[in-house]
Amino acid sequence: MKKTLFQSLIYAYVSIKFVALLFIPSLALAATPALEVSGWIPYWHDSEAIKDAKKHLSDLDAVYPFAFSVKEDGTLKDLAGLGESDWKAFIKSAKRKKVEIIPTIMWSDGQNIDRILSNTKLRKAHVKEIADMVKDGRYDGVDIDYEAKLSDTYDAFGVFLKELDKALGSKTLACTIEARTPPESLYRVIPEKINYANDYKAISKYCDQVEIMAYDQQRADLLLNNEKKGYPYMPVSDVDWVEKVVELALKDIPKEKIILGMPTYGNHYQITVAPEWFRDYKRIGALNIPDILEVADEYKVNPGRNKAGEMSYTYFATSSPFKLLNVLPVPKGTLKGMEVAAKALLFANATKMEVTFNYASYSDATAVEDKINLAKKYKLKGVALFKIDGEEDQDIWKSL
């Protein structure tokens, strides 16, 4: 039966509305950009790191080969050997997957940074060499990670970024900066004037993206140290501290530029407990997760989640005279992994003696996921793993 004109119009109207209902949710989803995912590939472990990163290229938007340092004269030194066959093959694979390659230049010599950047001639030569490196390597940009700068370099670093931004043209200028703890959490008495080394406003103006190294917190946050006492507290990156760092950065740097750097490693300490408190933390060293789990297996300890949201455990070393304290009862309600810490504190309180034990805290997939959720909460540009080397918790990639 043929449709009348009226029926045809009604049919067309209903069809259009139905299609619109299907299409509108898609538009809503498209309007919320996904977090960009990136990470640093360390030159000191590059063989395994390249293999690991290559496995996860489909999950990545950019990688930062941790490749260059700077000599005293301001010229670059390629520590990774980006021209070698392994790197060339990896970069080729990354480009096929449309993953950006942005090499990192890491420089931590404060005196020479100031000397080079404060001298117009030397600074311009340094800028030119960086721009030439990016152009010659056909990279997508460069990541500037200049640490341990003097407060005297505050203005010169801003001028350097301005000149480098211009020299790079359309290439990406990425800037990696240390996490800044809010003064009210950092100082017992806040100084009248704080001499920072990084000019957040200049960084915001000239850098296309800003990676905040939200790790190596340790005892930086005095307020959290106090709030979370009762157990060892020496985190790599407590999400509560990271949130403070992000909120402070957002006062000067737009969220569309901020990439949250997240740790994939842990730290190992010897702790001295005195009556009533965990007094001294002597760093044994950084540990990747396979090493941390090997130590846990050796001492037959079961890691648990600590007050910083990281996985951790405590133990008496084989050579420790205090290992006899293992026979003590575990106080009721003790956090998993903190059994030895609780026994040591119990003994120190009872005898007024000091006791030492070992402590490990590390950033596993759950700790990383907490940071991912924080980045989503504040609608940041993305997240970046430090580091991608095959020794991160592989469950991290499920969260990403």
C-alpha cells in the first residue's frame, strides 16, 4: 500500500529523531577527551625497556627516550645512542603506530645550568643545538628536564624556554618539572619569601605540555607525616600529596597542559625506631618490582597496602641482631606487611631501646590507578609512567 504524503513525513520525522538519539550520546562521549598516556624509556636499561615499550605501543600516545645529558660547555651528549639499530627500529615502529617520539634532555648541574642559560651567547648556542637535534632526528619535539636549578636561574630559564619555543616552531616543547609541595605542608614556619627555581608562569606560557614528577615524596609533606604516623611513612608518591601538588600547579598551569608523572618503582629503607616513633629512615636504594618481590619472598613476608596507598612490607635482615624479635606477638589490628614494624615498636616502647628493621614501599598497579583517577578528576591532559622498562607492575597497563 502506498504511503500518503502525511505518512511519509511522519515516517521521516521519526527516523530522524531515532538516528539523533543514537548519535547524541556518541557526541557526548567524544566531547570528553581520553587521558593521553606516555612514559619515559631509560637509557640505562634500554634493551629491556625498548622491548617493553614496543609491546605497549597501542596503549601509548607518546614516549620520552631518556636519552640526552648536557656537557659543561652546553653541548648535548647522547647517552642512549638513538642512532643505534635497536632505537631506530623502535622509533620506526612507534611512528607507524602514530606514537610521538619526544627525547628527554636531563641536566642536574645547577651551577652550569645557570652559567649557560644566563649567558646570551652560550644560551643561544644551546638552544640552536637542541633545535637542530630535533630537526635532524625528525623527532616530534623535545622534553626539557633541567633539575636542581638555582633560584638565581629563575628568569634565565624563562628566557631559555621562550627562545627554544620559537626555535622549535611547530614541534612540541615539553617541560618536566619537580613536584612542588604547598608551603603550608612543606614548612613548619612558612618563610616570608620563597625563592623558587621554576617560574610556573613562564613554563605555562612557553611549554606545550608540562610533566609533573609526582614522585620521590619521602618526608616532604609535614602535615601528612603527622596525619599518617603510627606506621612507617616514607612514600614514593601518596595520592593525597599528589592531589596537593596538582592543585597548586593548576593555579598557574592550565589543566590542558598538565601531564601527571607516576612512579612504577619502589624504595628500600633501614628504619630506626625509638620509643613511640619511627625516627630515622636510611635509604638503602630504589628497587624495581621484581627485586622487591624477590626480597619479600626471601624473607617470607606478605606485602600489604600502607597508609600512603602503596604496597609495602617490613622485615628484619638476616644479619640483624633484632631478628629474635620475630617471636613477639603481633598487636591486634596491625596492617598487613607492618608486622615487624609493630614488633619493633612494641619492643622499643617496653625496653626504651632503639631497634632497626628494613622497610620497602612501592608503586604497584593499584597505586598507579589512584593517580590515573586523580588525573581524570582534574581533567588533566594525561599521565606519564616513570619508567617503562619491563620491571613495572604489568597490571598497570590494564588500568591504562
